[in-house]
Amino acid sequence: MSSLYLINPAESVPGYFGLEVLEAWAGIRTVGMADLAMPTVAAFAPADWTVRLCEERLGPVDFDTPAEFIGLTGKITQRERIRELATEFRKRGRKIIIGGSYASLSPQDVRAYADILVIGEIEDIAASLFADLSSGCYKPEYHGTKPDIGSGPLPRWDLYPSGHAMTAQVQTSRGCPFECDFCDVIQYLGRRQRWKEPERVVAELDLLHGRGYRSVFFADDNLTVMRRRTRALLEALAAWNDRPPGERMAFSTQVSIDIARDADILNLLRESGFAMTFVGIETPNEESLSRAGKRQNLNADMIGRIRTIAEHGILAFGGIVVGFDQDGPDIFERQAAFIQAMPLPLVSPGLLVAPDATPLHARMAAAGRLIEGRQSAASVVDTNIRPLLMSGETLRNGMIWLLNRVFAAELFAERVAAFVDVCGAHRPQERQPFFSGVKAALARRLASHGNAEYALIRMLDKAAHARPDLTHILATIFTYYCQARFMLEREGIWSNAIGRREIPFPSSFEG
């Protein structure tokens, strides 16, 4: 009997979505989002195989496992740990299989660590892969195609550690028709979107609901880009999710800013249970958007569109990027003012990086502007690109200033208040103390940072009492704010002094 030990390695550094703060500040060992890759791959294993899953953030890796094959998955932020684990298991005589997004985009970086490299999507090659592994006559590489993603078995969530992830995942489509030159998604998933039928999506939700999950992230590159398909899916989700509050699912996903033009879809998102969506806002600099191929953001009132999304009861989590070739030292104050003008509490500012296999990477390499040996995932204030209109020191200092500004408790509270003021109504929820359990532990730790943090906590508590329909969204806002503060403090780049609104850039910090 063959056996497989699948591992989702720990990430090298905390990120906006890792929720490491829950363990650090509240003593709760959890992950923000359950890994979807491992249950998906496990579902393709033949019935006579023994398969175990390891979420390293939830428990130690079993280096003494008797499994014949060790499967490692992950993205760039897990690069170092993937290589470390492969090295350790090879010392123990195990055969190493490496797949996932990072292996697919940067196969040369993990090739030396893998006996078997799986590049691309698993569905069409799973049968031959497992047959070859069973026979012992396997190839060094397997290359996936662009499969029908709804034809495979349901993910093996029964093998995933139960009760330790805040949010599960369902993927209803792959691919994105847009051409942003810094995005690596379309480089291995393609620009033609492929999707699952609503019946299949509902079947996956039934499985997760039965296992106790009440929050699901739809891991689509752009859930709403194909409107006819989106409408059919959301109507099915609304019918499925018509439940009492304790049984209802809270959904989140990723969309583009142009969704604000479609009130019908926004209403369906809210009615079906979507409370939050990630939106790639990037920058107010239209020259940067144009050069990067982010056409969907051009010639648009982005501040007005974020307000429209909020008016329909949905929290936008804004992706912000600094360091485009068209960005000079003035971009930091422009970004700070731009963010503060929106009802947008949650943002994830980061420096522009050039992932392997992207047009941006090729362009920077041709210009001799890639920083050799620099891994873009090392820190939120690192990049592998040499900036054009400012020094690397100015770029880093400016990013530190911007992060301190947008996550300053006073300014963050202003954006929360602006969001609550315009946010459309959700279904009424049962009134309960907002700061209880884990949130209370986080609040105690955050309040110790100063008066502004304490005032933010008081404001959130009052908002939750005034708008009980927004309790879940406000809890999300608070938790991710704590994660951002923890991340910045962990990296040693947090400063209450820099965050004050009267401290400008670049006069005090330009290198």
C-alpha cells in the first residue's frame, strides 16, 4: 500500500492575511484560511492509498512519518520552508513531490529539491501521476493542462485538521481575462476563465457546512468578471444560504473595482452572504495603472466606486501598490490622502514586486533592474526591483511612513466610522457583547499600546451596538487591524510618532 504525507509549510514572515496575531496576542493557534490545495490533491489519491495532511501552522511536521512520498505545496512566502522540509525528508530517504503555485511559476528554484515536480493544475494528470507513483516508475516532472475544474472529486476536508481554521475555501473558477503585468496568476491559470456549475459549488459548501465551517473564502481570481455566470451562481448561493443567523455562511472573495457599476450583482453578493471582498485598487496614479495594464481601474472615480460598494453593504479590502516606474517621492502622501478619502478601513499596502514568469519580471530583467538574490516575500517593505524615480532608500522609508500613517489608530478609526456611516444594511443579528472571547484578548493587548488604540476599541464597541447587523464585519475589521499592527511591530517598522498626521514625507525621511 502506498502512502502520501501532504504538508502546507509555515510561511517565512507574517502577512496581512495570516492572522498570526491570534496566537501571539490571544494564545489561539489557528490559521486565517484553511489550505485548499492539500484536500484537493488528497481527493485524487486512489482508495488503497494512505494519505495524511499537515498544516504546519497548526502542528509540528512529523519527520518520522512512515509515508513513502512527501508532498509539499505553497506560494512564494513559503519558499524557504519548502526547501528546508524537502532537505530534511530527503535525509530520511523519502521521495519528495513539490507542486503548487510557487513550483509552477518558479520550477527552477525548487527543481533541485524535488524528486518529482508537479507544474500546473492537477486534475488532468492526477490519474497518471498516482499510477506512476504506485508502480515506482515515475517521471521527474508532470505538467498539468487547463482542465475542467468541476469534474474532479470533492476535496477531502475530512482529512484537514478540524476546528482550527477561521475560514475554509471553495474555488468556483480559475483564470482572469485582465492583463495586469505584475500579476502571476494568469501565467499558469490562463486568461480564459473556467468555472464550476452552481450545483457543484453548493455540494462543496454542504460538505464544509457539515464540518462546522461558517465562513468561506471563494478563492477565485475574479469571481464576478463573467456577469451571466456570476448571476446564476449568486442566485444559487442566496437560496442555499437562506438560513438562521447561526447557520448562515459568511462569504468573501476577490473582485475588480468595475463591479461598482453593477448594482444588481452587488445586491446579489450581499443577499447571498458576501460581507467582504478584496479589490485591487493599487494607486491613484493613472500613469502607473496604464503602464501596468490595469485598464479596469482607468478613467474611474475609484473613491466613489469604493463608496458604492460600501453602500451595498460590502466591505472592500483594498490592495495598494507603491513603486511603479511612474511613482516619484510624492506618491506616499498621495497614497495616504487617497486611502483616507475612502470608506476603506482595511488596506494591504505593499511595494511593487516582479514575480517570476510575469511580463514585469521580463521587462525589469531586460533593463537590468532586478535585485539579484532578493526574494520579494522577505518583508512588506522589500522589493526585487530597483526603483526608477527615487532611491531604494527613499522607497523603503516612504513605505514605512505610509504603513505607519494608514494604520495609525486615529486615522484608521476615521475610515471605520466613514464605512459604518455609509454601509448598507445586513440581516439583523442577535445582540451580544462585541468584545468577548478572542476579541477581548486582542483588545486588551491593543489597548496597552496607547490612548488612540483605546479610543479605537471604544469606537468599534459603540459601532457594534449601534449597528448589530455589522457585527461580523466589524469583528473582521478589528482582527485584521490587529494583524497589521502585529506584523509591523514584528518587523520593527512600527512607530507611533511617524503615524501622526502632521508628520510629512519626504522632507523628514527622504534618503
